[in-house]
Amino acid sequence: MKIFIYILIVLAAGLMIFNATKLDFDHLLEGDSLVAAICLLAGACAILLLVILQVSQAIDKKKKRR
């Protein structure tokens, strides 16, 4: 499960990098740039959720040891 989470984090980071190249800062909220901005935020949220999942699994593992 740990490796799968790392793979998903790398994929989300790759998605964020790809969408960052599609941003047009002159017209940020129009057309393809808007879609890229939304996908950039979605990738950031996915990474945040995966990190929270990792932390909760680590806490659960420490709790079961006691």
C-alpha cells in the first residue's frame, strides 16, 4: 500500500507539472488556462489527501504496537 501511495503522489505531481505548463497568466480564468488551473488545484488536493492517509496509517501502526 505504501508503494502505491508513493506512485499516486508522483502521478499527481506529474499532472500538476503538466498543467502548470498550460497556464496562460495573462488570461488565467479563460479557456484552457481555467481547466489547467482547476486540474492544478485538484492535483494539490490529491497529494494532500494522500499525505494525510500516510500519516493516519503511521499513527494506526504505532497505536497497534502498544
